[in-house]
Amino acid sequence: MRIEVLTIFPEYFSGVLSTSLLGKAVARGTLEVHLHQLRDWTTDKHRTVDDTPYGGGHGMVMKIEPLALALEAISPPGAHRVLFSARGHRFTQGVAHRLAGLPSLVLVCGRYEGVDERIGSFIDEQLCIGDYVLSGGEAAAAVVIEAVSRLIPGVIGNEGSLHEESFAAGLLEYPQYTRPEVFRELRVPDVLLSGNHAEIARWRRAQAEAATTERRPDMRTGTGAPADSAPAPAKPKKHE
Ligand SMILES: C[S@@+](CC[C@H](N)C(=O)[O-])C[C@H]1O[C@@H](n2cnc3c(N)ncnc32)[C@H](O)[C@@H]1O
């Protein structure tokens, strides 16, 4: 997969893209990430990417011209273009799976109070990573790159585990333990030491169901915001 990231802080990604599984995937070429400085598409000597909002109000708004020019220049043909926004559809594991099936993504990181709404003509969808406000889209891009890339074959090297992970089957994962058997009187549950694999599977399933019911009742009822609320966008691209 090839990912383009458009940002005014490309340096934000240096640690993210060189660490752990992501670092290995980039080094191997399983994942290609290209960072683009948005200011390279400005034309004034101050390399300005923001301006005051029409209608008044707090803060600054990201200008449309450098964003549109940059998107036209950096988007590979057919690339799927995503703007990060607190006003976007919710990013979920289901959306991560959808994006992981695409050959190329362009991720646009907002800053300031937001982005000129006309950006909608140059992107395919807007994604929000959770119900809170970040100072910029870079952290959201890092989250999406990590969640999507671990679904690409060859990135985590243990694809079997993906089927049992939280959200894979509408449940949170069961609890995990490792050595020692007892730590300060805290014991590993007997069933995990029994060697009875059918019993262990039953226990894990019951634990996963109980944790999901307690912590994420919205997942059990199929209601609530955190469902896979960002369907594949239907709208045709207005700009290539
Ligand atoms: C300070 S925020 C702007 C928030 C905006 N004024 C609002 O109330 O929706 C600046 C940028 O951070 C990013 N951002 C903030 N929260 C986000 C979230 N929950 N998910 C994805 N991106 C987010 C977006 O790119 C946004 O343009």
C-alpha cells in the first residue's frame, strides 16, 4: 500500500514510521509512506496556509488553494483521499478493513480551527478518530496508518491473531495472562493451566462477552455511535 500524507508538520511522523512493526513494514517496502509539506504549494513569501474565517469568529481556517493544488499534485490516479476532521464519520475497525483493501490513500491533516469547507470537492471522505478534539490531524493520521497497515498481509507476521482481536467479531478480546502463575497472590485462572482447549475456548468466549457487555453495551445491542458508522463513500470524485 502507498500512503501520501499532506501536513504542515511532516517531522511529526519520523518516530511513528520508523518504530516497531510500522518501521519494519516501511523498511521492507510492504508499506510506502510519502510525507508532503503543504507549504510547498503556497505562493507567498510567508508560505501562508491559513486565513481568518468569513463571517468572523475565533481562530484561523486552512486555505483551499494550497490544499487543492497539493492534492492534485500528490494524488496517485484513483487514490482514496481522506481529510481528518472532528466533524467526520467515525473511524472504526470496519473502516480500517475497507481502507486496507485500497491500493493507495491520501491523508490530509487539518490544523487551526479547521479547513475551508470547499475541500469537500477534493476529497472522498472525512474521518474522525473519536469524540474529542485534537490540535491537528497528524495524530489521527498516525492512528489510521497504524490500524490500517496491520491489516495488510505481511505487516504483523501473525495474521491468525487478527481474527480474535477486539472488534473482529463484534466483541472485545478475552483477557490475557503470561508467566508467572502467581504474582503477589494474584493467580492466573485455573482453566488456562488446565490444558483443556475446549474449556479454555468456552471460558475465553464467556469472558469476551462479559467484558463487551460491561464496557461496550453499544456493541452488544448493535446500537450506538461506535458501530462502523463510516460507510464506503458513494459520491463520485469531482477532481482527479
Ligand atoms: C483544533 S482541530 C479543529 C476542530 C474544529 N474547530 C471543530 O470543532 O470541529 C484542528 C484539526 O485537528 C484534526 N482533528 C481534531 N480532532 C480530530 C478528531 N477527533 N479526529 C480526526 N481529526 C481531528 C482535524 O484535522 C482538524 O482540522
